[in-house]
Amino acid sequence: MRYLWWLVRRQPGRVLRGSLLGTAWMVALSLRPYLIARAVDDGLRARDIRALALWVMAIVVAGVGLSYLGIMRHRTMTFIREDAKARSAAVVSRQVSRIGAALPRRVAAGEVATIGGSDIDWSAQVLTLTGPGVGAVVGYAVIAVLLWSISPLLALCVLVGVPVVGLVVGPLLRRLERAESVYRKQQGALTARSGDIVAGLRVLAGVGGRDLFARRYAARSQNLRAEGYRVGAVNSWIDAATVAIPGLFLAAVVWLTARMTVNGDVTVGELVAVYGYVATLIVPVWFLMEGSYQLIRGRVAARRIVALLRLTPDDVGGPGRRQPGTVPDARWPGVLAAPAGPADLYDPVTGLTVRAGRLTGVAADDPAAAVALADRLGRYVVSETTWGGVPLTGIALDEVRARILVADHESYLFAGTLRDILHTADADDDRTNAALWVASAEDVVDALPAGLDTPIDARGRTLSGGQRQRVRLARALLAEPEVLILVDPTSAVDAHTEARIAERLRAARAGRTTVLIATSPLLLGRADLVAHLSGGRITATGSHADLLDRDVDYRHLVARGSDDPDLDKPADTEEAYR
């Protein structure tokens, strides 16, 4: 409810205008029965043609004014709802960006898609209560006063009858909220499952699992449909009660008024007016019931939005205190200054030292340990890693991100042209082509019908696994970070392509700090220094050839369990692989 109230407070002027227009429109609805009653009593019954003509003219003017108020009310409420949608979309988008890579581990992709679609829409629909909803309450009060001027008994019937409608529909609304919550949760889970199936469709087809997942998805869809039927059943009872109960109420009041007219307690014109008032009363009652239904769905939707907004990014450490021998950066008081130039990275957990300006290879026997190392070096987790002797967690995060890049082999590829996917702020075609050449991805461009301007689907689904990996590598190279950490950059390419990439990468990154976390002998053979990560610690360092000679575990690791007699040889040159 606080979130919904925040959406209201973001546009106070427009909400106030909507409330005034909604109230004026709703009150104006009750004006016409009064004018008709005057036309009957003062014109028809009195046989006064002039008075009749004046009252008819007043009815016409009131109708035109009512139409104008209806148009302006609807237009204003549309602006209010669209503004609320835009604000919700903005805060959700900012939150998704803030959470970043941690989001898929916290929330399913289908859940985020559902929140970004229907939940944002339903939370905005609640704001209808600020216009016609307010007007319905005021209109109800005005009609009660008008009826009191005719007969206190009729006014009492109205004052008591409308709350009875709420008492009857209230339990249904509470039941609807429970059913709606279950339905929305299952809908998000099913959307997530469909996204997973589509993303892995090629793999599922390859292992013969497509039919199995299709059957499971169909079964889940049937469960969701059954839950939707339950929501629809409750909603149908609410809709029926919203129409039937006011109709019965109208019939009862008209019957009572007709008896009073026969007895001479009210005039024929007042009888017509009472009928008009009570018939008009159906409109605010309908808006109140519809508003209650929107509030139920809006609360369910807002609860899901708030749950997303409450997520926090992974803790990557905050500004550190000034350490002896370090100078704070004036741009961020209390934040430590990053090294002015290339500097060594040191990870005390594993004992790894990444020398500045060198190509360092890391061969890990445990993939999880390799990923954890990359996270520490890139400051994606809290650690005691230092950069040039300065605690990495004490340096401003935006500077760390600008100078240290961790490129994962499964990093996300957004939809767009290949040029857009690769593009950085200052990249031109020459730099782009150079990065593609280093990543051995020229054939990817050549195979596309429009080259760099060919549209690529999200996640690069129109590309093969090896093509996607080389595009990711080219994108990382185009960023030209001071420190580049590559995690298994060639795991999906063939040996000949891998050898070309190893040779070109070494030349392209000469003099800059690069870390290759891989077990490929072709990549490790081109490294200046190789570290063997075993059991969570660096157990040996040296050149690839040295480690092959003196570290049996390393030899088995890079051999992938084979006894290749050529493993102790350095990677062949590019010309040899041609």
C-alpha cells in the first residue's frame, strides 16, 4: 500500500485534477434526475410550456456538460495510469540494473518478465480510485442528501443498503486476493520454465529431452489454467453481485417510493427523481466494487514489485578506511585512491599474484574455485584482494569496473545488430575489425547476410556456441581494460581456432595485464607465467613447459586425463595451424 501511495504522491497535481473531475462527473449524474423531476412537476403537471421548455433546455445543457466532464475525467485518469506505469517500469529497470549479475540467482527470469508486464499494469490500474473512486464516495453522499430532502426513509434505505452490498461482496474480495496471489505466483513460475525451455531447446533436442519437457510444461499449463478458472469463478460472482444487488436494491426503493406516491407522501416528479437517483447510484456503486477488485489485484501486483525492489546486490565491499601509506582520492572522501598506473593484483586466499603487464595463466582443478578467484580479482565479492598494495574493496567501485574487466564465457548478449553488441563509446570500424580478428571471429561477420549490421537475437541464439564465445571475446577486447580477466574464453571452439586466438591474444594484449583462467594447453602455452590452482591454493608457478615437467597433477589436468606426448610442446604458431 505504501508503494501504491508513492505512485499517487509522484503526481499530486494530476491526481487532484482527476479527483475533482471524477467528483464533478459523478455529482453531475445526480443532477439530471433532479432536472427531470422539476420538468415533470413544474412543466407537465402544471401545464406550463415555458417552464417545461426551460427545464428541457437545462437537461440538454447538463447532458453536454456531463459529456465534457466524462471526456476530461477519462483523459486525466489515463494520464495518471500511464504515468504510474512509466514510474514503475523505471524503478524496476533501475533495480534490475543495480542487482546486475546477482538477479538470475535471486529471481527467475519469468518472474521478472511477469513483473515488468502485467504487474506494473495492474498496480497502475489502482490509481483509478483517485478519480472515479473519490467521485463515487462524494456522489453517494450527495444522492443521500437529495433523497433526504424528499424522504428521510428513502435516504435511510440508501445509506443502509449500499454498505450491505459491501458486506456481501467483501468475503468474495478476500477470497479473490488469495486466489489471485496463487495464480500470479504460478504464472511467473510457468513463464520462467518456458524461458528455460526455449533457451535450452537445442540442447534438449540433442539429448532427446524435448518431448519430456513439453509434457511437463503442458501439465503445468493445465494446473495454471485450473487456477485461472478458480480466479475467474470468484470474479464472476463478484461481477454478478455488483450488478444484481444494486438492481434488487433499485427495485426495492422504487417499489417503496411508488407506494409513497400512491399515499400522497411524494409527488410523481419526486417519484421520477427517486428512480433517477437510485439508478444513478448504481454507477458509483459499480465504481466502488470495480475499484475494490482493482485494489485487490493491484495489491498482489505491488507486493511482487516490492519484493523485487527489496533485493540487494551482492556485497562487494564498501569504501575502506585510509591505510598507512595510501592517499585518499579527493573525488570520493574516505575512498582509497586506485593505483595511478599498472599494478600487481594479489589474492591472499589462493596466494596468487598477477604481475602487471604480464599474461598470466591460471589452471584450476575445480571450476568453482576458478570462478571464485575471478570474482575476487574483479571485486564481485568481499575479499582481501589488493591492487598495488591498496585494498580492492577500498577503491571506488566505478573505477574498479572501468579498469578491471572480468569476461565470462557465458556473459549475456543483448539483442541488436552485431555492431551494437560489440560497440563501445569510442570504437570505430578499424578497432572493431581488429578485435574480431584477434577473437578469430571474422568468419562470423562474413557468414551474416548484412555483416556487422545483421540483427542478432537476445543471448545470440542465432549464433552457434563457438560464434557466441568469439563475439564475447571480441567485445571484451574492444573495451581495452587495464586488467582483463578471461574465464574459459575458448571452451567452445576447435583446437585450430583456439591456437589462432592464443597467438593473436598474446600479441594484442602485450604490455597489459591479462589473466587467462583455463585448462587449455594451447592458451596456457602462450602465457608468460602459469599458476596451478589446486585445493583452493596456488601449488606451483612457472611456464607451461616447466609445470608439465615437474607437476604431475598439472600435467593430468591440462591433458584432460589423456597421455598426449605433445603436451610438453609449446602451442604451434598460427602459420603451422594453417
